[in-house]
Amino acid sequence: MADLTQADVLRLAKLARLQLTHEEVDKFQKEISAILGYVEQLQKADVGGLEPTHQVTGLTNVMRPDEEVSYGTTPEELLKNAPATEKGHFKVKRMLN
């Protein structure tokens, strides 16, 4: 089993930019060690001859062809009711500084 030291946990916390209390370091030392132990078990599993599983539900992407739809109006007609336009676009107040 991969036992992490407190120094290892503190280094991981520093890389993640986390500030941990002494109790949290002890807690995460045990939890991360248990997780790494489980990963070691998984790595011991014999997967030779198995193909990777990419899809388990049998679903496929349903794609429709892109089609241009005409709504019987022009951009100019749509813009004529706008309170403000600029270069063929709606003009709105600035949202971000």
C-alpha cells in the first residue's frame, strides 16, 4: 500500500494552493493513501487481450444536416425597429469594464 507522509500531503496541498490544518493533513494522509492503495489493486488486474470500452450504452450521436432556414425577412428589416444600430448590428450598452 502506498503510504503518504505528512510532507507528501503538504506538498500536494501547496501544489493545489490549499492551506490545510494539522487535522486535515492527518485526515487526507489516510484518505489519499487508501485511494492510492485501491489504484494499486486496479493496476494488478490482468487486462491483457481486452479492448478498451468507449461506449457502453449503444447510443450514437444523432446529427442533422445544417440547413439554411429563411424566415422571410432581412437583417435590415429586423434592425429597423432597434433603438440603436451600428454597422449592421444591434448596439447595446457596454456590459463589462
